[in-house]
Amino acid sequence: VYWHQFMPLQWFMETHTEFDFVWNWETDARYTGNHYHFLSAMSSFALRTPRKYLWERNARYYIPSAHGNNYTAFLSDTDYAIEAAWRNDSSRIPIWGPQPFNEFRQNPIGPKPPVSDQKLDAFTWGVGEEADLITLLPIFSPVHTEWEYRDKIWNFIPGIHPVFNGDGDPSFTHPDFVNIDRRVYINTVSRFSRRQIRAMHLENLVGRTMQAEMWPATVALHHGLKAVYAPHPIWADRHWPAWYADAVFNADGDEAAAWGQREDSVYNHDREWNFAGWSWYYASRFPRTLYRRWLGWGDKKEDWGPLRELSGEDFEGQSKMIALGKEGGQWDGDGEEGGVTRVGGNGRMCLPGMLLHPVKKVVQDEGGDGKGVERPPGR
């Protein structure tokens, strides 16, 4: 997965011409609601999204407690920040149309903008256009971050590429990589259009590729395709002060509209631990705990943080509620103390539609002998 997992997807689309789009779904992702409704909502959101400032907006997390509950106002604030960054630094021109890394070696297959000056576009280009790529986490530039795989690039400079070995050639880099604009989104759960798959295939034919999480969005950027980060509810295993969550997850190195794309990026290896309690991030344990409780199973290995009591054989008959405040003590009704308290009743945990990742080794017994099986609640 770290290197290049999309050949089977490309082969599928080449041999199944009846499909216009395909979702690449990682096998350790789960959804507690109706998959059809969720995926349809993501597609509808992307369909309505204009292209103007799209690449810049794609990098920012929407945090309602910090940005307010009006998503339209959040978009206006985001667009204002993008324009302010452009006014203050004329080199920070928002992406407008195809961005080939080399105009002599790359022939973009995406459409050209309807007007050459994006200031003349009233956020209409792209509205009603199906997205070529839909992601479920922000799309960001890794060039000025310390994201671990940012230099896993093959043959964009002819003959320059990492070498496959046991440790993935961690020291591989090249000084000219700073000139190759590229984009990343974490994990590879995403929707691809036939045009997106075709562009990736054309790049592979001439020997170019990048690390898996960096590849689809970079191809879309270079070829002028429509790539959309579709936000969805993500939960945390504890309370985050609004201002602090925004400062961490939208860190910008004190540069306007550079969310997650500078030396303080939350995607840097030394800062990525901030995602450890999220319901949707590859390095979190929280999704597995929630999913097991949704199935009515305990999680005997869960022995840390505010969820440490949310497990065990007796839990199902007790029915507890989490108050995500400070650790320890009992909930006093205002959520000040935190911990877990009995609220009466019993039954499995009732959850809204929640996208969870990763959820691995879903067997009822914790011993891993395979006696338990994954099954929907109520069966």
C-alpha cells in the first residue's frame, strides 16, 4: 500500500467499461450506517463543489466548534484567507487548470478553464461536474512538510527513483524534488472516475509514479482533473478545546491558507500522534473499540485513556455513557469530571452513521483463534 496499489484498480476499469466510477475501499474501513446513503452524499457534495480555490480549500479541516455550525460561512472564511494569501504574496496564485510538472514531457488530459483569469469566475466552473477524485481526508502539499513519504517519487526526473528494499530506502531524496508540485491525502479510501484512472495509466506507461497516498491527487493536479475532499463527521476519544484543535490540525506555519503544509504540519511524523484518538485515521485504536462496542463485544486490550472502562464481559448488561471530560472520577451531570457512568438500560451501543478506520481482526474473542466472527448487530 505504501508504494503503488492501483494497478488492479486500473485493470478493473480497463476491463469493465460499464463503470464510470469506482470506490477504492480499504478492507479495514467500516461504516455503522447505510453505505449507499453515505457514498451518495459524498458524490453529491463533490458534484456541487466549484473548482475555483478548490485545491486550496481541500487542505483545511472544518471544525464546527472552532469555525461555527454554518458551513457556508466556513467556506466564505476559507476563500477570504486564500485571497488574502494571494494579495500578500503574488507567487501564491491559486490553482487554476492543469499544472503539468513539465509542459514538454506531460500532456494533461483535463479541461482548460472557461476563462483565463480566475477572478472573472463567480465560482461556477465545476458546479455540476462529477469529481474525478473524491477523498475522505484533506488533500495537502507535502513539499514543505516533514511527511515521511514525500520524496518517494519514481522517474519524474529520468532515472531517479528509490530502490525497493526492506526498509523502503528511507534516506532517498533529490534536491530537485522541491520543484515538483504534488499532493497527498492520508489512506487511499477514495472514489476514482474513469478519466482519473486513465490519467494514472498514462503516467505509468512512461514510467512515472509516486507513493500510493501521493499518487492519485498528484495526477489530478498535473492533469487538471477535479479532486474534492468531502468532509464527514469524525469523532475523537476525548474533548479537544476548539482553538487548540484548529491550531493543531490546521497548523499553517503562520502563513495564511497554508493549512497542514508547513514545517508544523500535523502530518509530520513527530506530530501525527495527535490523530491517535480519532475515529478515522490509520494509526488510531479508537475506531476498533467503537466498532466492537457497536457489535456488543468488549475490548479487553483497551486499557488506556477515558475509554478504559468501555469493555469487559459485564459491560453489555450495564449500559454506560462516556463523558469526554477529564480522566477519572464520575460524571457529575455537567461533564466536568469525565470518566464513565451508568445511565440505566442495557443493550448494544447505539451509534450514528460513523466512518471508522482502522478496524482490524474483527473476531469476538480477543485470543485471535478465529472462533468469533464479525456479524451485524441483532444477528
